Amino acid sequence: MSFEMSKRSLFAATALLAVMLAAPSAHAQSRAETLRYVTGATVNTLDPNIPGSTREAFALSMSSYDRLVSFGRKQLNGKWVFDLDTITGELAESYQVSADGLKITFKLRPDAKFQDGSPVTAEDVKWSLDRCVTAPILGKAQLLTGSLTSADQFKVIDPLTFEVTLPKPDKLALPNLATVYPIIINSKLTKAHATAEDPWALNWTKENAAGSGAYIVETFKPGEQVIAKRNEAWNRGTPDKPAAFKRLIIQSVPEPATRANLVERGDADLVIDLQASDVQSLEGKGKLKVISTPQYNAVTFISMNNTIPPFDNVNVRRAIAYALPYDDMFKAALFGRGAPLYGATWADGKPPSGGYPIPQPIKLDLEKAKAYLKDAGMADGFSTTFSFNVGQAATAEPMAALVKESLAKIGIKVDIQKLPDAQMSTAINEKKLPFFTEGIVAWLPSTDYFYRNFYTGKQRWNYSSTDNAELEKIAQEARFEADKAKYEEQGKALNAIHFDQMFQIPIWQAAQDAVMQPTVDGYVYQFTRQVDYRNLSRK
């Protein structure tokens, strides 16, 4: 991007923000009462369940809709992050899990109202969750991971009491109800817009909100901006208090340099998707607050398709693992911003934890890599491609150059492929890429969830095409294991298999760098890797 183009983009973005703030409106608020958030992506739907929804759309829905429950928060290395193990009521005033773990009973808040003023009832909850597991939407696959699969599992007891029945105890059933998809919808309002062809009114909810959340959407321009006002009746955060900001502006600003300039000038309050180099520069100037949180529910991999020769040979995979220049890649791609998943020491060669991911006991060792190649019968090396998608170029391109350079030292010739996002996604779906880099994220980051979703079956997210009967057996058993000590041992067994077979190589957890004005307070790293606007306030 030329300097002149960057200046024009900054001017245009600044001017648009100024117009939005200055526009005459009954809801116009002062600068201090308005949160201005800029992002390189876009809010493309008001219903997070619509296939193709962006993460930015997920973030808005967390504030425009309520769910039965939400995650608590905890400190991880001094930073606030969501807590999978603490589930608090949102629309539910309380909940109770039966002694046998097969029933969860929710008591709804008697004061909860939708944004049109109508009360939230158990009938609305029933209709909303029926929709989530029945309609052809994103929530269906997610709730499956918590044994929530049928409308028959949801029952209205009375107007303020709702019951969920499980086929067997599942530790992820309750957390699933805190994820993005099981929004509680104003069923009467929404059903008025349903048709025979669209019985769940998906076309209407894509562009119209029908929730009870902290913010009411006033303006929705997909690809450009969203403006929302505070719902004064909402009190599901701090008791008896609505959200802190009276107005929320979410603006799409494609160029990273422009987003960096906007927040530096004070024309934006918060941004979380800057390039690492820009974050480092802004942090060095000391005028803005930077909260850098390793994405503890996300992992970046070097992946190898275990069904494509020569990566079907475990010793080839081990050779790759010991030929990667980890430290150099970490510095070049992320400027060291994140948590490395290499260079660990395992006492007696055994995993120290049943958690996932954990740092692996691997590091650059070209002699060991050559020995593994020899054991694989490929002492002279081979040729392959290494792929990444254009959207990840800022981090993946410098990484790929270092991978190519280092593997050449053990005789492996690498042709780098930078693929358009759609082409990369298709190739991953069709299991055609032999060697590439990708990332994963688990909204419910338990060990069995990671292994079941990313290392078993023919699903898209099984990047390495892993097919290991022992791993799958342990992961499925762990899903329903209630004894924490036994679950920990199962996790250690899974981690041991993973390291021994080197299905793919976890390399790091990149940092989520939230750059904000010093007056902005309350940022918590969320499972969506997006901002929860309800947490934020201005000091």
C-alpha cells in the first residue's frame, strides 16, 4: 500500500467515524459514552447461526442476544480470560444439575425482557433451542458436542422453569449453552416472519435482531458498520446496572496500518487485529494500553497429511519435527508475541500434564532429523509443497521461508504455495494438501474436545487425517469421564500418543493483542477470540 493510499484510507475512516458521532439523533451520546471499535473484518449477519457468519458477527451477537448461561472469568498468567469451568447464569437466575447428571433445570430471571419489552419465557427458550438443534444452522453441529441433539430433550416446566435431559452425563452440555449459537430469541416476534420455505425465519433474523441483550442494533450495514445503543433494561452483567457504554460503533477498516493509525490518534478506542509489527511499535511508544494474551484455546500447527506419502511414514514426520527452526519462526512470524509449544523438557519422556495443548519436547536438531529420514529410507530427502492461505500471509509467509531454508539442509526440497483463502479451504476439505500450516480454535478447550474434533474421523478439522484407534478410543472414553484424576491420566495418554506419532506439530499459541485507549477498562479474552463489549467501560 502506498503512503498516499494509506493517508486517504485514514482520512476516510476518520471522517466516517466523526460523521457517525456527530450525526443528529435522539440517541446521540458524548465521546466518553461511546465505544468505537475498528476491525479488518466485517459483521455480516445479526444471527450468529447463519452459515458463513464471521467472528465479528459472533461478537455482536454476544451483546445483542442473551443465552441461558455464560462463562465466568479467571486470571491466566496475570491476564483475564474466559473460564470454561465456571458457568454463571445469564437469563437463568439459577440452574441445578441432577445427581445422576442427566437433567439440568433452569430457573429464569422473572425480570428478563426482550428488547421490545415482552417477557422472556420458558416457551421462548424451548423454541430457540429447538431451532438450534433442528434448523440447518451452525448451532446444530456445535451442540452435538454436548449431547444436545433433539428437540425432545427440551421441556417447559412452567413459564419460568425449563429442563434439559441428556442421554448420558456429558461435561460439555452446560458449557455448550454458553457458546455463541444457543441464543434465546423472541419467538413470538420471530415466528411472525417465518414462511413455509423458511419455518425458522432465518432470512429475517439475518438482518433483524430479536434478543434481550445489552445492546440494541440501530444501524446494520454489512461490510461497513454497525451502530448500537445501550439497552437500559438489561442487567445481566453487574447486578442492577446496564452495560457501561451508551453507544457502540463497530466499523470495518480493511487496512491494518489505517486501523493502527486510528487507535493511535484516538479516533478509535479498541482494535484486536493489528499486525504484530504495528502492535510492537505502538506498545513501544507507551501512549496506548496493550493487553497481550496467548490464545489459550487456539493452536497454530505445521500439519502433515498422514495418508499422503511420504508423510504416512512416522519417521518422516519426526524428521520434519526436528528440522524446524522454531525460535526463528516465532520471532519472524509473531515478533515473539505468544506462547511457544516447543522446547519443553518431559521428565522420563512422559507428558507432565493431561491438558491440551502442552509444550512438546522438540527443538531444532538437524542431526536427529537426518537420522529419522535415514530410518524412513529417505536419506537423500524428497520434494514437497508447503501451503498457507493468503489471509495468514503476514505470519505464514516469513514462517514458510524459514521452513523451506531449514528443510533444505536435510535434503527436503520445498515449493511454497500461497493459496487464496477459498482455494486453501477447499483443498483442506478434500484432504489434498500434503504439508501446510493452519490454526485451530476450540470454544470448549478440554483435552477430549480437542482430540475428538481435531484428530478423529474424516471431518474437515482433522487436518492431519489422523486415524489411530487407540487415540480415538481414549478420547471417546474421556468425553464422559467424571473422575478428574482418571480424566487427567487419559489426557496424558493422549498426549503421549500424539508426541510419539507426531501426527502434526503444534508450534505456538499466538497472542491476542488488544490495543486500546488508556481509559478503556475491563477487557477479557473470550472463547470467540473477539471482544465482549458488555465487559468494557471507560475509566
